[in-house]
Amino acid sequence: MKVQDLIKEQKNLVEELGVYFHNLEDMSPLSARIFSLLILIGEEGTCFDELVENLGASKSSISVNLNLLQTKGVIRYFTKTGDRKRYFIISEDYIINRLESKIKEWKVEKTLHERILSFKLKKTNSKIDRIKFNENYIQLINNVISNFENLKKSYISNTLKENNEKNN
């Protein structure tokens, strides 16, 4: 594949992913595009000037959004020996934090449905099928929470294993 074709495909992916993460996460459109580009670049990271060049945004806009993403713990930077530039990558904790956020959201929803079920049980004229829906939904939420917690444990275990293998 030609270099020009790869660059074009990368730009298209950055835009598509940017829209996705802007809608999914609490990110500005530019933050979402920075995040998307960092996903595509991977562990080698990219420096500030490359972000400005690749995204076509002003230096001040890139700087503000990099600071925002760092503050939220989404990205981090590292330096290379003999190089004064900072290279940005996705934070190792991003996936863990995202899973924890999803677990918290589902727990809130579970609590609400438990309150709904409790309310329905107090009503004397409540129909059993309406109660069954809530019971089934609470069970579904329990399964979702359990699956997210297992994913988190598995991710942490695999990440630790990979880090140990890199260091040995």
C-alpha cells in the first residue's frame, strides 16, 4: 500500500474514531481526534509538533486539549534520552478507569431498579409480570457488573504479565 494511501486512511480513521469518542466519552471534538490518533500510533507515541501537523489545529488548541486529556488521566507523556520533546501516548490506566466507570454506572442503574422493584412490591395491585421484568433486569445488571469486573481483573493480570516479560 502506498504511503499516501496509508496517510489518507489514517486521517479517515482519526475523523471516524474522533466522532465516535466525542459522542461516547466526555471529550471535545479535538480531544477525541487527539485520542484517536494516539490509538492509531500506539506505544511509540507522537510529539506535539506531529499532532499539530497531523490534525491541522492550532498549537494553542492542541496544547489546551493535551492538558485536558492528561488531567483526566486519558493520556500521558514520556521523554526519550537525548531528546527534549515530550511524546504522548494513551495512559496505561485508561482502560482500567473506563471499566471502573462502566461498573459504577451499572451499579447506579441496579440501585434504581432495586428501588423500583421495592416500590412495586409495596403496591397491592401490582401485576406479577411487571415485577418479573425488574427482577430479570436486576439479574442482567448483576451479570454485566460481574463481567466488567472479570474483564478488569483479566486486563490487569495480562498487563502485569506483559510488563514483567518486557522487563526480563
